[in-house]
Amino acid sequence: MTAWRLHGIALAIVAILILLTFHGDVADLVHIWWNSTTFGHCLFIGPVVAWLVWQRRTDLAQLTPTGWWPGLALVAIGGIGWLMGDAASVGFARQLGLIMILQGAVVTILGPNVARGLLFPMAYAFFLVPFGEGIEPPLQTITVAIVMPLLHLVGVPAVVDGVLIHAGRYYFEVAEACSGAKFVIAMVAFGVLVANLCFVSWKRRAIFLLVSVVVPVIANGFRSFGTIWAADLTSVEAATGFDHIVYGWVFFALVMAGVLAVGWRWFDRAPDDPAFDPARLQSVPTYRAGPFAATALVLATVAIFPVWSAAIARRAQVLPAHIDLPEIPGWHRVAVSVRAPWTPYYPGADHYLFGRYADATGASVDMSIAVFGNQHEGKELIGFGTGVLRQEDRWVRVEDLPQTVDGAGAAGSTMRITAPGPIERIVATWYRVGDDTTTQDDTLVKIETMKARLLGGPQRAVAIHLSVEGSDPRPITRFLAALGPIARVADNAAGMR
């Protein structure tokens, strides 16, 4: 049996076993690729990686694969990343860790020379991981900044309120889906591929990538402007229906073609140029291992992390059997709003309370408390579609407001949201996690959750929201003064005091 056949079979067996071990993450990835319009392009990354490897088959045949145990470092780094993501319930970290584990298996079983020959296809596999949703808010702001001057230029009367545009007869929301994020993310993946295949100069590659980002951002602003202008001239139904068809099937292709056309004259790499020089990759590596030993080492290293995850999964905080909303001096409980119903969404909470308080002046404040004894996938304090706004909610975020600070100095994030009517609300949010952390920061919540799960600290987590109908935040400030420190309220709800 040739070396390539032996090592290839070993790699195939290891890859299959790794995918089976982390089948939950594989299923999550496939679900996202298939159902998310933002990450639909990921469906093409796997075939592109396979094609890139196939392109290199002649040059790879001139290399000799060999087991190389230092490649286990990459397997371990990926495993640690996966474990941290599992502990913090961060899907991106788990999925990124899985890709790195597979890359480490390639390096360990095929050796450093082959890994260098496969460097770009292996690196390009990172695009299998859905990422980039964090760019949506700034892109919404940029889109609004492009749209408003253009509407004024063509004579459409328009005013903006955060991400809401009142233009002519209609209101428009520059939502996350309209920010152009999915377009930019796909164009980055496309741009990286073209930069590698069509350029040698790193300067030209960098310029092409910059164009691949800037052009779709500007183009998306013009597309949004065109949709609003068309709605003013015809109807919102006709304009948005046409926009979805054109944007989904034609617009993206036209922009890609335009970017390629701009870069065409500066291509400096011939299509038949070799991807790498096999003559430079003929050194005999040190720290070699046989294919069977390399296979066993990879599988043994991989097994550590799901076993560790299973060992910590049972940890949970003991919670009170029943909790109540606190009594607040100077405030009394009243019926919740039927004019503009709103409640935060925490489907995995062990305890959840929501109620309305009023004071002697008639001002009212809504308060919600969600308590978790522990967290894991599907039962999270911070997760997609949970918290202030749920997925496909009638309420939408208008803008972020200055922080709201309690008497102990704990700052809560504050946002203004609106629903059809229009009806406005202001919502202030605090989280309580770990030993003594009260924060508004989603990332810090994930970090403290991870530390508690991995190191055995308190597992409980609490979300507290204070909200008022309208645009006046002063009732929340008065309510906070009577309520006292958020940390004490959260600890009482979790049975920590």
C-alpha cells in the first residue's frame, strides 16, 4: 500500500470519527447554512475547498505524507476552543474549534510538508464557520447615512429616527437583514478566493479585498435608497417584492461581476501557475510518527474534550422553589399593559417573573427577572432571539441610549424600541453572573459563564429588565433609587442571600 493511500485512509477514518463525535455541531452548521440567508454562501465553501485540493493533486503527489505528532498542538487548541465555547454556550467558538481540530488532524496525519501545500485550502475552510453578525449594527448606520441624502436629492421628504426612516407615505426599518451584512460577508469569502487565485502581489490582494468590502456596502446603500424611492413612486408592496427578487438573484451577481471587472486588468497570476513549489517541500521532518500512531494520538486528544464537557454538564445552582417580584417602597403592583404588550423572552429560564409597578404620581415601570440555575445550549441567558427582542418580534430596536446606572454604580444597557402604532418603550438591562459580576456586556456574561462551568464557580445567572412606555426614562431612574442595587435583587432571586 502506497504512503498516500495509507495516510489518506487514516485521515478519512479520523475525519469521520471526529464529525460523528461532534455531530451536534455539524448539525448546527448545516442547519445554519441551509436556513440562514446571511450564511447561505457557506454551502459552497466545502465544494470550493475540495476543488482547491483537487487543483493541487499533481503537486501533492510529489510529496511524501508522514505522521507528525507536533500537529497535535493544533488539535488541542481547537479542542480547548470547542470546550470553552461549549462551557459558554457560544456556537461560533465550538464550530471554529471543530474546524481547527480537523485541520490539526490533517497536519498530524499527513505531516508539515503536505500541510504547507494545502495551506490555502485549509485556511479557506474557516469560511465554513458562520461569522460576522456583529457588523450588522454599524452597517445599518452606514446604510441610513447613504440613504437619507439620496432621498433628499430626489425630493422625497424623509426623516430618520435611529434605524427607522419615515419617507413620503411610509415608514421603513433599516433592519439587520437590510444592513447588507450577508452581502459583505459573502463578498469577503469571494474576495479572498479571487485574491489567492488571481494575484501574486500582496499589495494588489489587499486592494482587491478592500474593494470587495467597500463596493457592496455602498451598493447596498443605493439598493435601499432605490427600494424606498420606488415605494414612494408606486407602493411599498410592489417595491419590496421587486427588491427581494432583484437583491436575492440579480443584484449580488452584478456586484460580484463588477468587482471582478474592475480587478481584471490587474490580475498578475496566470490560471495555470502552480499553487506551490513541491521542490521546496521535500525536507524530512523531525518528530515523525507512523500513520497508526498519529491516528491514535489524534483520536485520544480529541476524546479529552467531550469527556470533560460531559463531566461539567451536570453542575447547577440550587435555586429557591418559588420566587416573587420584590416589594418596592413607594411603588405598588398594577395590571400590565394591554395597549402595548411586551415581555422579554427567556424560554430556558428556571424562574421567570414579569410585573408592573406604579407610584403615587401615576408613573409606571415594568420589571422582569429571569433566573437560570445553570446554562447550556438551548438554555442560555444570552442567545440569538432571546432577551429584550425575540426573533421576528413586532418590537424593533430604534437606537441605543446612554447607560442606566443603579445606586451601586452597576451600568445597564439602555435601548429604545418601537412597535406598530407607533408605540415606544425604553428598556434597561442588567445581567448577574459568576461570583460577583453585574454587567450589561454580553461578552462578559459569556466569559463569566465559561469560568463558572470550567472552574466550578456559582452557576446561577440572572437577567433583570426595567422598562417604561414612552420616551421618558425618568421613571426608571426613580424606580432604581427605590429598588436598591441590582446585584442584591438578583442574588435574592437566585437564593444567594
